[in-house]
Amino acid sequence: MILAVLLILQIKHFFCDFVLQTPYQFLNKGIYGHPGGFIHAGLHASTSMFTFFVIRPSLTLGAAIIVGEFIAHYHIDWLKEQTVKRRQWVFPQSEFWWTFGADQVLHQFTYLVMAAALAIGTGL
């Protein structure tokens, strides 16, 4: 069941970060408090609820996971945007890709924590 949860999180990550993300979102994630960043993080958090079809958490645990992902995703993206902007790293530079990779791996760590919380919180 944990592998199914992780699979769902991988698929939703692809769709939210690469298919459904609009210019309004990615052009504004680096502006703290901008609605574009909130929309993007909210899309990620809300689609993570698909995992609840596999492992059904309590309302409290489910809400904590969704709120936690929203906060983590928002700040991971904001930090990435701030880093590349302040250092003026752009697409072809290695540093840009290192920062992009760090952003992605931090999201993956978030998913591992979410899966662990589901497993522990439901007694798996």
C-alpha cells in the first residue's frame, strides 16, 4: 500500500509541476505571498488526497498531511526561485540545474514523510 501511495504521489507531482503548472504560477512562485505560489502549492496539496483512497487516515491526520505538504511545497519552491534569482542562475548553467534538482529531491523527501505519516498514523 505504501508503494501505491508513493506511485500516486509521483504521478501527481508530474502533473502538478509539469503539465498543469501555468505561467501565472511559475512566474510568481518567487514572490512571497503571491497567489500564483499559493495556487501551485494548493494544487499539489489537494491532489495528494488521492492517496487517501489507498490508505484512509483520520480526518486530523489527513488534514495535517495536506496542510504540511502545502507549507513545505510552497516554501521549497519559493526558496528555489529566490536562490536562482539572487544568484542570477539561468537555464543552461550547471548551478541552475543543481538548484532545480535540489528542489525536486526536497519534494521527494516530503512525499516519503507523507507516506511514513500515513503508515504510522494508520498502524500499517
